[in-house]
Amino acid sequence: MSARSFFVTGTDTEVGKTVVACALVRAFVARGERVGVMKPIASGAARTPEGLRNADALSLLAAANVPLTYGQVNPFCFEPAISPHIAAEDAKIRVDIGMIAAGFSAIRNRSDRVVVEGAGGWLAPVNADESMADLARALRLPALLVVGLRLGCLNHAQLTRLAIESAGVPFAGWIANRMQPAMAREAENLATLERRLGEPPLAIVPFDPPRAGSLTLENAAARLAEGS
């Protein structure tokens, strides 16, 4: 098990996985570590002279300090912003978890730590037979859960936690992400999450979109490093 690396998953799509993953990468870099990154599968990309480019993968690449090509970071990139397995079917490509695992191993061999960000939620399909859960298991990485603080997060967080356990994947902890200026009864929701997930959050990310691109989660990184 690669305890020094993590698979960042979320309670849903668009809950702040990239913001959290990049903030952790910056924090690990600030600690003097060589940090590699991967966004193995991404859908929703722009056409550029260099090829398709996904914004989340580019953000991760910018935060890391291990020199990597875009293709190493994001080996499966699809243009339409739809479920990756559908985009792959349209492109007549099968997402190969074994190929991703080989790419991850190459990055890990050059890094002190690798932060891998999934796409969508924990059970988002990656091909006709496998999901993000299968990818995390193949990479032998503990799962770090990003909980988007909004109505419904209590159910989604507990279901995801149970699914992570069911997959036999270690749970690295959870991070709460404020997705709006104010959530009704936020304190009560956070207390319920802490009780139901069995541990306090590693961090509570503020709602501050203009500064999201420079956020650093030093305390969360330190706590994760202690458990490595």
C-alpha cells in the first residue's frame, strides 16, 4: 500500500476535489517534498495546439514540482463534459486501468509523494466494467474524501465512506469544502459528519473562489504526513 500517496475522491462531481488536491500538493511541496500528480481520467477538455487539455489536470501540473508531461498526468482525456466511460465509448477508446497503474508507478518512482485525483464520485464508471473505486484499488492508494458542504452531503458522505470500506480501500480521512458563502446549520452538519464518519475533518476549506488557486492546506498535509 502506497501510504505516502493518496487518491482524492468526492461525494459527487464539482465538490472541490481539484481545489483540495492542489492545496495539498502545494503544502507538501512547501514541506520540501518532491510531489507528483495524476488526473488519470478527465472529461471536459479544450482543444489546444498541443492537444486536448483539461483544466483540473493543468492545475495539478502547475502545483506539483516533479517535472511531468501532460500525458503522464492525464493519460485519458476526453473533450465532452460527460461521464468518462461514455466519452471513451464515443471515442472508441477503452480506459485501461493497468496502463494507468504503470504510469502511476513511473511517477511514484520519481516522487516522495503522489496525489491522484479521481473524476466524479467514488463509483463513477471508467469503462463498461470498472469504476473509480477499481482504479483506487489497483493503485493501492488510501482514499481521501472531499465532502462538499451542501444539502444532501450527510447522505452522500456516509454512502461514499461505506463504499470505500466495501472496496477494501483504506480511508485516509475527509476534508469539508464550503461551496457557498453560508450553509444553513453548518455547525450541526459538520458535527453530524464528524460523528457519522468517525473522525474530525482534516480541514474545512473556506468559500473563497478568487483565492482557490493559491490555497494551501498546511495542517491537513501535516496530519496526512504523520500517518504516512
